[in-house]
Amino acid sequence: MDDITLPKLTPNETARLIELRRKFPRQFMTDQTFFLTNEMRSYILDKKIWRMSIMGEVRMGKSEIGTSFALLYLKMFNELYDEDYFNIKELTKSTKLIDARLTFDIKHIRSSQEDYITSLRKIYSDSKLKFGQIFQIDENKQSGGGLGSYSTEADLNNLNNIVAKYMISEIWITPDRFIDRNCPYGLRVFKKDLEHKVNWCLLYKIEMMENFMKKYIFMGWVHVPLHSNEKLREEYNKKKNEWISVELEGGSDVRTLLRKEASKLLSKNELFARLTPSGKDFAISQAEQMSILEDYILDGKIQNFNEAEKFRVVAEARLIIKKQKWDQEKINEQLKKNEQ
């Protein structure tokens, strides 16, 4: 990232940062772009997860900045990969991991942590996950704290084993907070420099204190040029519009969609769906149906859910079967009427 001067602030922008400038006068006059990119390279050299958090107001270029860093990470990683620096052939023999150069395209940009978890599981299950892959999680809203919100957080923690072992790196985009998931650095987007086509950010070091509280240490400025991948930019804008449409239509709860899909799959199980001779009740108990669901989870056919969600999945599957039976009865009645 090119070395340019510090941002030219307007009087209003200076006023907004007056307290920060008073407390950290030296840092305020320091461009830490080289430091941050060098830190990212050091993490790659050490085969450590690179995780960063980007926050800021709407339409300030947070996603653009995240993608720029992802593409820079890609370049650094692939240069080392071409030198056989990572030597992961043995690791790929015993896992579903792919030994290949990294790519970063629209499928690596996810709309939420639930979407990210689902995607990561599927990519790994399909034997398409690459060592060192970087993802961008463009989470523009906080979790609503619904039925599966705790499970989503637990799932993310459980996936840390995969993430750590396979050096899966992450860039988190959030509007009003830094993530607190072992993230060493955070960028607060502050200013668009249209003249130089860069975005200026305030860099913070995020440290965990002894009392488990977070400490945010201001370090200086970081400038991020616009990336040159126009195809990816167009694909992202299209995907972002799709996310917005789904959000406006009220269908963006990924966890609910996952439960719906699990219920549909479960309803197709012959034993689960079997009815008594009278056709008025199920042949097996709800507890036994729950056992079938848990078998599906253990076999990897369905992702894991908490106990309350499992109950909802089974109840939904039972309802699907009853509705199918009711629909068939209506069709049969209509056929009889037509014959008469």
C-alpha cells in the first residue's frame, strides 16, 4: 500500500478527533499502514490466524477496505505458497483439506456469522477448503438474540479447532463495534480521500486484560487504497443488494432457514414419517423421532442445534407430514367428486 501523507482533515473532522489528538499527539501524526501490513505478513510467516475487525458508519467503505486487505493477504500468502513455505502435504493427506494456491472471490464474502459457519462447514465437508483461506464476514447487523443465537456463538467457538489448525483467517465488518474474538487489531473507518482514492482509518491494538475486559490502544492512521478487482466489486454490489432485499422482506434469519431445511429433510425419513394404521397418529413417539434427528446430526446430514431448536425441528417435520397427508386427502376427495 503506497506511502502517502496523513489525511487532510476539515475543521469539523478535526473537532471530532480533538480529544484523541490531545491524548495521543504522537500517534495522531503517525501513518501505521506499513506497520499493519507488515504485521499481517508476520502472522502469515508464523502460520497464525490473521483476524481483523473493521467498524465505522454506513457508506464509509468498510467492505471495500476489508476486500483490499483480503486481496493483499492473498498476494502475500500465495507468494510464500509458491516457494513451498507451508509444506502442508502431510496435513492434506489425513484431512479434507486442499493443497492449492488461495483464491478470494464472492463465495468467500459472507453476510453474517451464521452464514459464515454454514459455508465453512459445507466447504470443509465437500473437501474444498484450502489451508490459510481468508473469509470476509460482512455483518451489518447484530444478532437478534433469538432461539439459536447462543448456539451460533457456541458453533463459532467449536469451529475454532478447524480455524486454528488450518490457519483460516477472517476479516469481520461490523458497523458499531470491534469483535472480541481473539482479534489483535481493529480499524475504525473515518474518512474517504477521493483525491487519492484511499480510505483513512484509525488503528487500534485490541488487548485482553487480566479481568477479561478489552483494552483498545490507539496507534495511528492507516490508509487503504481502493482495490483494482472490478469483477469482484460488481459481484459484491450485486450480492449486497440481494442481502438488502432479503432483509427488507424479513427473510434474513439464517438460523431459522437452517431449521426449516433440517425439518424438510427429516420429514422424508420413512421411519420418522410412518403413521399408525388409522393414519391419525405417528407410529413412533416424539422422543424416538428426536433420536432420528440426533442420528442425522451425528452422521453430518444436519448441523447441530440446541435442545430448544431440536424440539422445533421435530415439531416442524411432524407438521410437514401432517400437511402432506391433509393435502392428499383433499386431492382424493376432489377426485371422488369428479368421478361422480
